[in-house]
Amino acid sequence: MERRESRLRYTMITLAPSAREHIIRMLEKKSSVLGIRVGVKGAGCSGFAYVLEYAYCVEKYDTVVDCQQFILVIDEKSKSFLNGMEMQYTRRGLNEGFEFVNPNVKNSCGCGESVYF
């Protein structure tokens, strides 16, 4: 694991400190969870949407990224879409949530809920 500009770089995804801290807080509330499952699914007006779920198990072809205090689980189909992505957790006014900075995205919809690769 190498450090770059206070960001933690893992195999395929970079976590900003804000995202890492928020994930740790989320997992403290769940005792039987292994980590967070990150992926994409077909949805929205541009084609794909990011999906974050609690990971209760690891499937045969999943990629597991060790983040020291938790793991990220990435399914086989999502790996190529997520490679090189940075996850951030942002707060703007009353809104807060994960933000995905992904160099693989070619376009996104006007509402920002879906992306096209």
C-alpha cells in the first residue's frame, strides 16, 4: 500500500480519507458484516449506477481489497468499470454522500444518478 497526497491507494480503488472514515463508522453499527461491496448495475438514463451494499460473504470470482480495518468486495463484472476510481464522501449543505471520481466514465446523466462507460 502506498501513500499519495493523503489518499490511500489500493489495488483498483482509491479511498479519500473522508470515504474511509465514513465506511468505518458505517461498519461499527453492523456486527456480522465483512465489509462493503462496491459495484455497478444497469440503471438510470445513462446506463449504469454505482451500488454500495454491506458485504456478508465473498463469492468465488469476487476481488477482495484489504483496507486494513475493513474490506471492499468487487464483483467480477464491475472490476473493469471501477479500476482507477476514487471514492470520496462529501457534505454540501444538507446533502451528504459518496462521490465517485471515475476516469472510465464517458458521460453521465443530467441528474448525476447514472453514468455511461
